Amino acid sequence: MSLDKPQFPVDAMSGMVANAVEYMVDAGQRSVLFFDIMRQRGDQYRDHVAETAPHVLNYAAELIIDGRKLEQPVNYVLVRIIPPKGVEIDLKRRPFVVVDPRAGHGPGIGGFKADSEIGVAMKAGHPCYFIGFLPEPMPGQTIERIAHAEAIFIEKVIERHTEADGKPCVIGNCQAGWAIMILASLRPELFGPVIIAGAPLAYWAGVHGKYPMRYSGGLLGGSWLTALSSDLGAGKFDGAWLVQNFENQNPSNTLWTKQYNVYSKVDTEADRYLEFERWWGGHVNLNAEEIQFIVDELFIGNNLAAGNIKMSDGTTVDLRNIRSPIVVFCSKGDNVTPPQQALDWILDLYANVDEIRAYGQTIVYTVHESVGHLGIFVSGGVAKKEHAEFSSNIDLIDVLPPGLYEATFEARGPETTNDDLAVGQWVMRCEARTLDDIRAMGGNSPEDERRFETAKRVSEKNLDAYRKFVQPWVKSMVTPQVAELMRKWHPLRLQYDAFSSRNPVMKAVESMADKAREKRKPVTADNPFLAFQERMSKQIVSSLDQWRDQQEALSEAMFLSIYGSPALQAAVGVDPQSETSRRREMDPKHRELLQARIAELKSKIGSGGLREAAIRALLYVGSARGMVDERSLEALRRLRQTDEASRITLAEFKMLVREQFFMLLLDREAALAAIPGLLPDNKDERRRALAAVQEVLSASAEISGEVAKRLKQVVELFGLDDRGNTVAFGSKAKAS
């Protein structure tokens, strides 16, 4: 027995040594391969920035308009996306135009992958165009000049698709979202549905304990630092500073997780990492006038929804002028553009849903539960779900009656009713909402609004002081050569250059990596040292996250304390006791137009024929559900296709739906009572129309409850009944 006792520790020790040796060999090889990936990243960066028109588009493209050659030149271009082999495009479908965000990063993110906004739109049969940009702005380029150029681009797209069933659907990601909203308010006639993804429009909005980025302008003393940065760049603002702001929001990912993920999965992660870094490191410049407008008018000033932005000709930017449906896509996991910043502009513009309808606006929003800011327009999963559904059902969104809706998505399966009427893996429905649904997400108190207003006024005073006392000295000392040297020495650029092949040490890493690949021996998954490595990584992430949370809490406390001071508020002209709301009242001129339109619609309640009666009946019965399902529109589309004699264009159908909807809204009893007078004498025609209404209603759900009650009422208005050879409620219809 005594001879057997030492055997166990010896075996354990031997196993531990073997595990240690195995791990050390793997760790050494992974380290060499990791640094070689960093070398490839550096070389890729140098090659990418050396290109005249660098981008990360995954598709071939044809140049349509070069913005540098316009009368008012800009560094933007319009290209047509060439469909890849096997993708069929229907030229009669409305085109999609994806506008790239110019927020410091390189161009091309909207078509970064096959499963992207461009990819899913082409898969749905839509022609696609892309508005991208070049790294260097043109002299004198401003945000207004860019808007003018983008209007020319969209006009060109419309000109190329005169037979399309609807105006272009325009997608604006992040910065491009608010830019497109500005343009759509100035040139509403150019737009079909507008999709804004991860785009901030209410810049002060948020909730306590989250989203500290909105405090940064106030904590830095306002936009004087933006002006200084532009002056140090000899009139250009380095987009690398904007990228660094994004990275500072998540230090654990920036300082550890992103690199550790490559190191720990070095055999499989290189391609994905390098693909992303090619875009992330493609920093671009902005003119001083551009970035100053963005910071002063939007992020610190919050003037967009307030209607305080004016163009050079005196035209006011009023988002209520937009006549196309607006689709807002945001996420609770987005700490750059949280749901409040994406949606609270609606609260600033409208008192209730009736006021949204009074402006003829249709607003559809959807809130993702977890995806981060970049994932909203980069994630393949999001593209396959939300963006694919928006693309496939853009006509449904376009013909929705005015109001506020939330887009929801239900997985499509064998149990889905009439699943053949749905496209893709999900069924989209638009459910009616009120402004209280947006308020329930949280927002600013009157005290918070006073704090941000105070920060805005402090910023204005500090900027005036900088321009008067400091700016002339800075401009006199900074030459273009000095500015270019400062850009090259930016920390974000240095990290790419330092690990490129220009560094002699990295040439040695390249040869070592080749040998490591030849003799690669990955560690086994059950190695205890690998498990210890993972535990250490999680501990580092946790520590960095705790540090971030502490910094964010401190930043918020400082902002609330400094700008909540009654003395400071009074000093800059803010009444410490004010309870004023940012919500704008309806313009008197619009109210006059509205009253005239109401009188016109009321006078037309008794006008029309069978088509008007059928649409009115469909809207009346369907509104009992409080939602519109994509299957109902598909059923309606198929009915239109089979009835050539009564086919109308999508634009005509949209106008018909809106008129009948408003008639029901203004005077439901009179609108219903007028239906018999719109019908033909031929009962067969009435019966077919009513059968079509029933078919559309039953496409998404059984006809029961209030829906069945209203349908029975409509049957009587049509002079039919549910007996004998008249309209029979099918198996999907149940009387309540």
C-alpha cells in the first residue's frame, strides 16, 4: 500500500506539466500569429488610405454622378449598385438609395456584407443606388451644399426610373439619417419612404444612469473645442477624433475584448477582423464649417426638431413638412443613439397622434432589444430580419394611413396563417401606437431641459470668446504642413502604422508567423490553463466595465450639478423656475390649410364609386384590429393583379386610402351612411367587392369579435346578407 501512495501526485504533476507545455506552445504560436494579423491590419490600412476612392462596398458599382464636378462641388458621389450574378431586379419596383454615414469612418458600410441593407433590397427585387463620399472635403463644402447635391442625386435616380411604382426609398444610417431628414423636409416631393437607422434627432434626450455621451458637450465647455480642433487642422476636422469618441464609450471592448477575441480565435477570426478594421480605420476629414454646424446646431443646440435651423435662403427646416412615411430603427443596446434620441423628436413636434395625422405623416418605429449602434446597419442578423422586412414590405409602409405605428416581427412557421402571403422568415405587422408609448421609454424632466439649455448657452458664450481672443493666434501659427503632421500623429493612426511592415520588427514577425502556421498545435478545449486564460479575460473586462460605469456616473453627476445651478442658469438667461415645453405649436398657416382640406374631404364623402366604397369598408372593419399585417397587403396586391380593369398605380391607391381614412376619421357615421350611395346596382359586383374585402381581412387572422361585427354591418350597407347565395363568411370568419 505504501508503494502505491506516491503514484497519484506524480501522475497529476505529469499531467499538469503536459498541459502547461501544450498551452505554452499554443500561446506562443497564437501570439506570433496575432501580431502578424496586426501587421496585416497596418499594411491594409496604408493601402486603403492610399486609394483615391477607398470604400468597403461588397458590390460592383457604376458611377452615375461625381459630386466634385457639380456647380457647387462636394466630395459625394452617386453610384448604381450592379446586381451580383443570380439576383433579379424588377425595374418597375421603386429604387432604394442608401446614404452612407460620414461620421469619421470610411465609406461603404451600408453595403459592407452580402447580408446588408443593399443586399436585402436587391434580393427583394429593387434597383439599388449608393451615395458615398471621398476622404477629403471640397473647399467651401457645407452641410447645406451636401443636401443640395444629394437632392440632385435623388432627382437623377427618379429620372432613371420613371416607370417605377413609387418614389425612391432612401435609407440614412447614423449621421446620414438626420441629413436625409433635413433634405426630406426641404424637398419632400423627391422622397418615397425614408428609413433612418441609428440616427439621432433629439440630441438631449435620454434617461439618468445611461447614455452619457449627451453630457460630453457640456462637460467640455461647449463647441469651442471643436473650433480649436478644426483650426489645428488648418480648416479641416480630423474624423479620427469622432471615431475615438465612439471607442471611448466602450473601453473594455476598445482596450481588450476586440484584440483578445482575435488572439483567442486566431485561427478563424482574422478575415472578419481585418474586414471590419478596413472600414473602422479609414478615417476621413470634414470641413470646419461642417463639423461646427453638426455640433452647434444639432448635438449641443438640439435645434433640428425645434425648427431653429435655417438655410442660407432663409428657409426653415421643419420636419413636419415631410410627406413620406418615416421608418425609425433604433435599439436599447445602442449607447450612441438610444431610443429616446431616435424617437423623442416626435414628442417635440406633436401633441398627439391626431396632430401627426393632421400633417399627413406616417411614422413607423421599431426598437431592437440588444444590438449595438454599429449592429443596426452592419449586423447580418439585423439585415436578414428588420432590413429585409422593411425592403420586402416597403409598399405596405408607403400606403399606411397617417399615424404612429410600431413595426413588430413574428417568426414565420408552418402554423402561421396564410404563410404563403408572407415573404422571408418573418411576418411584419404595423401596430397603432400613441405618444404615451414613446413617453413610457423615459425621457427628460423640465429640470433636465433647463440644464441642457444652460449648457447650450454656455457653449455659445465660450465659442464667442474663443473666436475673439484665441482663434486668430491659432490660425496664424498652424500651416497646412503642420496640420497634416498632426493628423498623421493621431493616436488612432499611429496604432496602425506602428504595426505595419514599415516597422522592421514586424518583418521578422511575418517570417515567424509562417513557421508557426506550419507547426500549428492548438491547445485542447479542456486544458485548465486555457480556462484560466478565459477567467482572466473576463476579470479584465469586468474591471474595465466597472471603471467605465464609475466614470459615467461621475460625468452625469458633474453635468447635473454644474448646469443645474440656479445661479449659472440665471447668469446665461435661463429662468431657473421655467416649466416651458419644447413642443411646437401648429403653424397658423398650416391650420388654415388643414381646415380647408377638412371641408373638402367632408364635401367628397358622398362622391366616388365601388372602389371608394370597398376601401372605406376595408379601412373601417380593419381598424378594429389596430394593426396592419403584411399578409393583408399581399392579398390586396394579388387581387389588384388579377383585376386589370380596376388596377391603379400605387400612388393613386395611396391617395385613395388616405382620403377614405380621413373621411372615416372626420365623420365616421356620415362616411358609413354614404356607402350605399356609392355602390352600383349590380349585386354581383357588390358581392365580388365585398368578397375581396373579406379575403384581405382574413389573410392575417380569423375574422371574429369586433371585426366580425363591423363586417356584418358593412354587409348590410352593401345591401347583402350572410344567407343563401350572397356573401358567406368562410371558415376563417367567426361571428362574435
